[in-house]
Amino acid sequence: MSASHEQELLSQGLAALKAGDKTTAQSVLREVVKLNPRIIEAWMGLAQTTTDPARQRTCYENILKIDPDHDAARAALATLSVSAPEVESLTSDTDNAGFESLRPKKVTEIQASPSFAPPQSIPGAPARFSLDDLLDFMKNLLSSLQGTAGRGGNADALPASWWNITLMVVLAGMVTGLLLALNYLILGFGSPLSLITLPLLMPLKMAAGLTGATVLSRWFLQWRGQADGNLLDHTMALARPWFTGSLGLAILILLNGLTSSLPGTTLGSVLIEFSLRTTGFSVVVLIASLVIAIGAAYLTERGWAKLYPESTGTNRFVAAVLAMLMISLATAIF
């Protein structure tokens, strides 16, 4: 992991803390100390994001294990009136040889749930990823979408990284694959084996779709005379709304399947005169799908506005629509 990425996250976390957004600050600073537990500024910032004396004590103790002469941490620790649970040493030996050994094995503030080690070959991947991190990821994703749409939130709550993009592709693919498999079983033309195969296949199809969408949309903007924006930022601005929209569409498809066997209660019967069913998909689902796609394209265009400030909104929106079409075609065909 590059030091520049760690420093960028640290700056974001400290800026959020200074702005009074302790929720975002805690999420970002937790990511920093998982990437590099030796960054004292991150531990100091984390201590200021919580009012729990035990958690504050954990942060200050970790600082003193890195720098026993840190006066501010020692003074803060002395003022705490309660004792926190004992934390395992951050070092595997007493001479601090090799800071890789400083990576915490168990810190209450950081690892509160079972976790796994993601592939470190993915840029931006944390050392450990837990259920708490997943919940933070979803919360920050929604906040970033709200900020992009100008409806509150923080557009930068979910930092741009290839790890976050990979996580969105895998989650969207697995959830969509599972819901599609359930829909097929409900409609009577699926196999129980699809409950395994579709969740494994869909992430690959969605990865292909997102890759194609990124290439197509960047080509279109360049063809229209726009500067070549950063690839990571371009893909991240596309992936955020696409991920949310794909989950919403998968849920609609499942609901359509669940109501298909109940006379008079299909989603299509909401608009009886327009009710038309084709292999289980009602007109209402098709209309809702179109609304979701347009909404995702709009949010993508808003995200690209900062990346391509000299481009017109029309060019960005057309590029976003082309991107959504590419993802849909790749998911349906391959």
C-alpha cells in the first residue's frame, strides 16, 4: 500500500473530524490504522471520534506502544477514569524490529466482528475486512450518493479505490445472482444448483460489464473533446450508482417472481390495462428498471461533473446512459 494513499485517507479523516463529522472521520481513520497501524495521528484522531473512555484508552495505549514518549497520549491517558479491556501488544518482540509486526491482532475499536484478509494485490484493500467494515461501507456509499445528488451527505464519504470498486462488483453480482436464482425457482424454470452457480457467475459478468462501460464512456467523452479524466475516479463515479441500482433492480425482479403465482396480485396488475407478462417480467418491473437506470445515469453524470468540469451535462449524461446500456448488455448476453 502506497504511503500517498494512506496520507490521503488520513487527510480526509482529519478534515472530517475538524468539520465535526465524527462518523465519517471514524470510518476513514479506522481504514488508515488498518492499512498502517504506526500512524500516530490516526490513533489520536480516532480517540476524538468517540466518547467511550475504554475506546479512547485503547487508542492512547496503542500510541504509547509505538512512541512511549508521546506526551499528549500519556497526558490524555492519565485523565481517563475508567479502565479499558486489556489489549494485545502491537509488537511481537520488544525491539520493534519490522513495523509489519505492529499490525494489531485484536483491537476492540478496530476488529469487533469476524473478519478475513482480502487479497493485498488489490490496490486499497485493507489488511482485514469485517462485517462492521461492510456496514460502514454501505453507510458511506449512501452518504456519497446523497452528496453527489446534492441532498446532504458527503460526496467523498466513500473514497475512490480499486478495492471499493471490486467490493461493489462482487457484492452486486452475488446478491443479484442469488435473487435471480430464487426468482427462477419461483417461476418454475430454474434448478436448485443455480443458487450456487448464479452468485458465482454474476460477479464475473458484472465485472465485464463495468469494464466495458468504463471504456465506452471514456471513449465517448474523449471523442467529444473532453480531457482524459483519471481512470480510477471515472470508474468510481460510475460504480457507485450502478451498484445501488443493480441491487434495487434485483429486488424488483424477485418481488415480481414472488407475486407471479398469486392471481390478481402481480406487480403488473397495479396498472391492469398495461399488464403484460413475458417470462415473469411485468410492465411495472420494466418501467421501474428504466427509472432506476435513468437515476443511475443521472448520479453518474453528477459524479463526472467534478472530473470533467469543462464538459457539458448533455455529453456526460449520454456517456452515462451508454455505460448503463453496456452493463445491461454484458450482464444479459455473456
